[in-house]
Amino acid sequence: MLTRAPRRGARLLGPVQWVALAVVVLLLVAALAPSVLAPGDPFAIAPAEAFLSPRWGHPFGTDESGRDIYTRVVHGAAPSLVIGVAATAIGIGLALVLGLAAALLGRVVDFAVSRLLEVLFAFPGLLLALLVITVYGPGVVTSTIAVGLATAPGYARIIRAQARSVAGAPYVEAAVVLGRSRARILGRHILPNAVVPVFVLVTLGVGQAIVWAAALSYLGLGAEPPAAEWGAMLFAGKNYLATAWWMTFFPGLAIVLSAAATTVLGRLLQRREVR
Amino acid sequence: MPTPVPARRLTAIASLVTASALVLAGCSAAAPEASAPATPVSGGTLTYATGFGEPTCLDPHVGGNMPQALVGTNVLESLFSQDETGAIVPWLASGATVSDDGLTVDVALRDGISFTDGTPFDADAVVANIEHMQDPDTASSTAILALGKVASVEAADPLTARFHLSEPDSALQESLAQTWLAMESPAGLARGMDANCAGPIGTGPFVFSEWVKQDHVLLTRNDDYTSSPAGAAHEGPAYLDEIVWRFIPDPATRFAALQSGEVDVIDEMQPADVVAASAEGSGFGVLTGALPGASIRLELNSGYAPFDDERVRKAFIKSADVNPGIQSLFFGTVDRSYSVLSSSTPYGASFESEYAIDADEANRLLDEAGWTSRDADGYRTKDGERLTVDFPISTNQSIPAEVSLFEQIKETTKAVGFDVELHPLDLSSWYGALAAWDFGVTSAIYTKNSPDVLRILYHSDNIQPAPSGYHPNHSHVSIPELDAALTEAGETSDPAEREALYEEAQRILAEGAYVLPLYDHLSKIGYSDRVQGLSLLPTLQIPYFGDAWIAG
Amino acid sequence: MLVKAAWGVAGGVFVLWAAATLTFFGLRLIPGDPAQAVLGGPGSQASAEALAAVRAEYGLDQPVWVQYLRYLGRLGTGDLGSSYSLRQPVAEIIGAQIGGTLLLAALSLAVAWVIALGLAVWSTRGGRVAAAVGSALEIVAAAVPHFWLAMVLVLVFSTTLRWLPAVSTPGPAGLVLPVLTLALPLAGFLGQVMRESVLDALEAPFVLSARARGESEGGVRWRHVLRHGALPGIALSGWAFGWLISGAVVVETIFARPGLGRTLLNAVQLRDVPLVVGVVLVVALGYVVVTVLTDAVSRIADPRLRSAS
């Protein structure tokens, strides 16, 4: 998947890519400086204004406590993205260690790591997350770690395969023949070629991590209320799906859009990378 | 000598109807003037979906929680029942005589009743049941606590069970009315715990005939039924052939299943759904009743900082503005309560003025208590410590609208400088936090059909945890006068004296700001229009299907 | 060949042992007393004697490593033990619950496959617009949280249109919404991968030569391209199995379906150690079996692997 050649005539930035780029820029602004887009307080309640449908002043409507959903969606970008990025970083970080160790440290390590990955794979991801959360209590930090752990084995497999194929590549063999040191070979040849493509995985994984964190929120194991986190908002809103669709529609849209946009950009990088 | 059953009808307690727009169709379901065809039809299967969990054992003597009581009430019957005023009425018993010293209670039993396995119901059966509940191997928690003052039981004659008490117990008959102390066939009990858990045998209108784990329990009609409770609409066997008792944990799915017709009756409705189902012409009705016992309330942990300081407790209660939220979140389906006791429990006393909102006063009290500085986020601090209140929430007990209300409490108390941290937890973790006193405030449900619930919740004896770590006195209240009032009220049988003592106890709780009452814990039953004759048994506000039938 | 098979079996046993061990000790870290799970769950006011009796009966008063060795010993004889909360042999509970989950997972996988392959083939032959639409559909489908999708499906098809039941029913109608809930996001993933493969195949020399031999376009697509496109899908099926089991926890809860997912969630919440470990073992076994199967199918479907082995 990572080694595919770019397709003939594939333009780098089509309209879809431009839209995705715009979404990501908007996301970053919302995450870094939410007050620019939504100056209000995402936690300010107004029971008298509960369940208002989208209208002037409340473009996304209000929730069961009269909080402005637009403000909450904007302020929710930071925690949601942090969960997504951090969980993916944990997953890939762990995977890098395991995957590279397996690929480069000889057969015994490879055997051990491969078995470990098999075991982790055999665990349903959600069970791993459930265990982590019941041990350490629900919350943003634990659900981030839980999602990160649950995704690590998948990444580790890809990295191991990648590193092995690079290690067997002609230019590495050539370097060995030329008598270069192991460290130099690792640093100059294997790491860049094996690891850099992995960063593409990050963009692909962020969206998925956000979705899984939302699933944990559904089971009551995610961010603690009244956090303006998209998964938690979705969870609170689902009880009013029939009467106040806007409570779930807008946070849901934010999740889908950010997951989709990061995926599109990830693919873009992937193509550039192989060039 | 069987006692004739009073011809009073069971009706739902309609105390909660506030908004005039909200006509709860359910109140008419059991009433005679219902416009539905008057002649009940026999036959048919009714599907019930519960949002309470699936019991791990169908015998309510074992453990003893709400899911067991719900499914068990239509199979297992009690010695006594209650009418809608909370007064004791006979059921399997025909009456009770208390000795002058209050230490001996003779319970007279109705003649001619048999368990569905053919075992006759007599004094020996009562003895076997009480001994079963008190046997440590049964692992009862609710029944054994309710029988705390019962030293022994004997069969004085075949139709008289004699209870010997260690001290007088004014709540004994109320306790015996609960499904957790229901009468089961001694032959059934003798089968051992595993068999009895899978299908206890009672005298009720239905029998347990199948239990497919995580799917349903099947109840089938008892054709020889003779022991209808007081107020039942008819004598003799039920109309329904069978009841499929399903477990649907998600409230939105449960309501959707009712709407799309897969189930006929659901419980634990959400407020918005109550409004939708109550609407004229919706095709559905709602039956509501206030569960007896304690109201839904916040318990302030007075044993530990920061709520060990009465001023801080008062400041919290004076800043927790809940009325607007109760109105908007519950759509007028509940009334604000100012009493620790549910409106369906006798001797409740309201102290509305103690719960008035006053932010200025709250600020003054906090200043006085030394929480004078504020940190960057606007929370008060003292000696560099933030005024943090941990609030563990049981996701099994608190419904979503309630959690939203707690979020609003966090927000309104923030204005005076409290940092309330909400922690939704699964049941085991939540009990763990409570057992470790690792909380500032929490909300716990306690259902009991007697004002004696106050003794369980607020007597200092109940600060000491049971071996399992559970301590009902979450507020950590320890006041000698309160203990004395509660003990005395539990022993006297003079109603005027009981009332005065219970009022005194509730006054102490209100004035000391230990508890913030919110509203009654409501049983909210939604049903399809084709279900007729449904009612709630007043004892625990549990649906009674002995009179229910399915139209066309 | 025999040696290889023996290694495979040994690897599978190792995976099962490690999964059981990890879960056994993982659950020890969770606060909460398993003895209480036996005595009617948390919050029960169980007496000291009752707790002690239960601890002795289930061996909970022994050191953890003794409990572990005993458990392993029993496991070795095929005995999964007895559930704390349901008072039933674990094997019996799993036996009663596994059918529903396997049916749900298998149907979801099949439906996801059909949707993904259909989308991949359609969008690769329909020009740029179709490609963009197909790609967008896949990406969006993969990004939808399934619990939310479930609620929307119930709202549309049960509450509003009243076409389909909102909860499980004896007939096949009750399966439609749960299967769709799991299949749509999965189809998004599979579709993304398959399309890349299909596109590759369309440009591959063997397709060119097939065209040159005069095979019809439909024939080329069915015989070569589709098979090529299916390969990564097959390879991903092991992963998809785990994904479906995780999804089943959510879906079975929402649609009130009996099954392993709901059993697992309840068991974790009640600290029912034998039941959790039992379910984990069965799922791990399922994963091992699925992996072996997908390897075999890949070999059959991919001529390159066949010649290599």
C-alpha cells in the first residue's frame, strides 16, 4: 500500500484536496485559538434557552442545558484533535519501537515481537480499552492511552514489514558491502526510508482514533461531562435524536469532516512520499 | 379464615403532574372510567422491556435489588401490601397482632393458598422463608437488613407465624410488603441456590417458565391463581397467557422498540419520551408513580474536607440553582422536592426555605470559612488548595437528564468559586469511590417503602461500612440527637409520635445542610394503547400484570 | 510440512495462553472485589461470613499465583471455570451467546465485502466523477462512529418509517439494522484498500495481455481485476474480525441483542474474571482460526503465493 507508484496524470491538488486542506486549516485555527471563531463560553448554561433549533445567534442550535452548540463544536476541536493525535502518536510510537526492533535486531527478537503482536491482535481493541479504563478510571487521558494501545499492533505490523523490505533493498546491501557501520546504515538508509512513510499513517490514524474515542464516550468511558469534546457531545445528544437532531448532527459532522479531511491529506502525502 | 379483599382499585399516584399541558394518559389506564372496551379479553403475549439491568438471580432474597423486584413481583407475593396512601393492607397474610411490649408479632395467614408447585402456603412456609433470608449462605443484603430486629420466627399454629423481635419494629409490616421479602415455596428453596435462582416458585398470577440469559425471561399464567392483591380489578387467574420480559439497556432503543411495536410496555422512560408518549393521539400512554424511600438528592460528604465545614455545605446548597434546570430538562414531568423522603412515603417534611438560592450569602459563607482567594480559573482557594468537590456519578443509577442537571450544578456553583468535578463511573467503580469516602458529593438511590429509610441513610451506625465496604450513610452524618430521634421513631407505633420524631430528624438534616433534595424518584412506565388494565402496585410502584389484557 | 503445521499450532496455543494470562492479571489491577460479584454485585451489604465463604469456595483467599496456576490447570483440561455473577459454567454461557455474535459478525463482514467490492468496481470504471464520489463515500463511511449510525438508522427505519424492528427479533428482520451498522463503516475501510488494488490491477501487465487476448472487458474485470482487488480485503479479514468483535460490544448493547460483546461488557463491569477470560479466549481462538483461514484463501486466490509455497 505504501510502495505504490503514483498514478499517471494524478494531479496533486484536486478540488477534494483543496477542501480537505481548508478543513484542516480551519481545524487547526479552532484548536489553537478557538476564541477567534467562537468568542463565547462553551460551558455557559441557560436552562431557559434549552433545545433551541439552529437560528440566528445559535447557528447550530442549543443543547439540553441551553449551551451554544456552535461554540462547543469549535472549542471541542482541541480536545478531540488532541485525543486523535495523541492516541495515534502513542500507537505509532509503540509500534515504531516494536516494529523496528523486530525487523532489525535479529531473529530472536523478531520472533518474540511477532508473537507479542499476534497476542495483541487477538485481543479485541475495545476490550483492551475497557481494561485500561476500568483500571485507571474514565477520562480523556485514559481513553487516549487506551485507544493508542489498541491501535499499536496494527501499525507495528506495517512498520516491521516496511523496515524489513528496506533492510533487504539493494542500496542497503550495497552499503553493507561498502563496509559502512551499522549505525550509519541505520541512520542514513533504513530509518528515513522505513520510518518517514509511517508519518503518513498518522494522518490516516487520527480520524480513526477520534471515532474510537467517541465509541468509548458512548459506553460512558470517555471525556467527563460537561467537556466540549465531540464524542461526549454525541453521547449526550443521542438521547434527544428524535427531538433535537442538531445536538448530534453538528458534532457528528465535525468528527466525520476531520476524519475524512485528514485521511485525504494523508493519501496526498503518501503519493508525494513515493515520488 | 380468609379476609375479603377490599374493593379499592389500584391507581397510579399522580402527584407529579404539574404542567397542565401534560395530561398523563396513564392515570386513566387503571381507572374504571377509561373509555376502552370494558370487557377484558383473555389470551395473548405481552412484551415488557426493562432498562434496569438483568438480574443475576431471579430470587429476590439473594442480594435484593430493583431488577429482581421488578420481574419478581408478578410471580412472588408478599405477606402484606400497601394502598396508595402507604397504609398497610393484608395480602398473603390476613392481619397482624403486636404484643404490648412490641416484641412479639403474630401474623395470621390466609387459608387455602398454594404455591404453584402445589406446596401449601402456611406458617411453616413463612418460617422457611424468613430463615432462608437470614441464612448467611443466601447472601441476602436487602431482606436481611429489613429483618435486622427479627430474632426468630415460629409456627404458632398452621395459619399463624409468630415473629420474635429483639426490639420493637414499627416498620416490620412495611418491610414484609416488599418483594425482596416475598414468600417462596419451601420445596423450591430446598432445591438449592442455583436452581432457585433460575426460577423461584411463588403464589403469583404468573410463573417463571424460561430464562434465556441476556435475552428474556418468560412468565406464563398461573391458572390456579387465587391471591389477588388488595385493590385488584378482578379475582382469579390473569388474562395474559404470557409475558416476555426483555432487557434493553439503551433508553432510546427501548422507546424506539415501543414506538415500532416490538414491545408493549417499557420502564425507565426519558423525560422527553414521557412528553411524546403522553400526547393525545400518540397511541401510547404513560403510568407514573413516585418510588417510595428517599427522594433523588445530593448527599454532601460531611466527614471530609471541604464539606466537613457546615458553612461550605451551606454555600454549596445556596449556590446550586437547580429549579430552572429541573423545569427544562424534565419538561415539567417532575416537581422540585424539598424533602429527603419521597412524596409517596409517609412523614415526609419539606423545608423549602433552607434551600433558597442566595449567591451573596454563599460568597459570604465561603469568605468566612477561609476560602478567600481565587485562582486563575476563578475557583476559590485556601492555603493554596483549590475548593474542589469530587462528584462520582453512577451511570447505572443516574439517568441522562439527571447527569445534565449535575452539569448545571457544576456551572452554577462555579460562580461562587466551587470546582465540582463530575466523574461518571460504572457501578463497581462508583461503589468503590463511595466505600473509600473518595467523594465530596454524590447521588444515590435508596428505595424502601417506609420512613425508616431515614434511619438506614442517616443513623451514625451506618457510617461503619458493611464487610463489603458499603455504608448507606453517605453524608457521614453523626449527630446524637438525630440518632435518638431515628431510633425512637423506629420503635414507637404511635403515629403522632412517629410524625414528630421524623420531622425532627428531617429538620436536623435540612438545617445542617447535609442533603440537597431534588425530586421524587419516578417509576415511568410507557405502554401501547392496546395494553389495558395496567396498574402500579403501590408498595414499590412496580407494574402489576394480574389485571392487564391486550385489546384487539 | 508437518513441522510447519506443528509450529502453527504451537503459535496458536501460545497466543491463547498469553491472552488468558494478560487478562487474568489485568483484571487483578481493577479495583473491586470479585467476591462481591458472586454475592449479588457491588453495593450488596454482604456479611463478613458470606464474603469469607465465597472467597474460600472460589479460592479467592489464595495468593494470586496459586489462583493463576489453578486456573491454568483447569484450562488445560478444557474447563473454563464458573462465572461469578451468573452462577453458570463459563463454557455454557459462551455456548449460548456465541451464535448470535458469530452470525452478526459473519453477515456484517459479507455485507461489507459486497458493498466495498461493488463500490470499488463501480467507481473505478465510471470516470473521474464516479471515482471521486466512490472515494468520498468510503472515507465518510469509515469516519462514522457506529453508535451514532445505529441511532440514526433506528430513527429512520424503525421510529419514522416503521419498516424494521429496533431491537432483535426472532426473524431475520431484526438483524438488518445491526448488520448495516457494522457493515457500513467496515465497507469504508475495505473499499479504500480494495480500490487501490483494483486500480493497480487495471494497469497491470496481466490485464493488458488479457485484453490483448481479446477477453471481454467484463471478463477481464471479473476474472482478474476483482480477484486482485479482493486480495488485500482477504488479508484484512483477520483485522476486520477483531474490529467486528469490538463493534459488537456497542451494537449488541444498542440493539439489545444477546451475544458475546454484551456479555463481555457486563462481565468487565461486574469484575467477573472467569467470564471475561473465557470470552477473551474464545475471541482469540476465533482470531487465530480466521488468520489461518485468510492465509489459506489468500494462497488460493493469489497465484503468486501459490507458486512461492
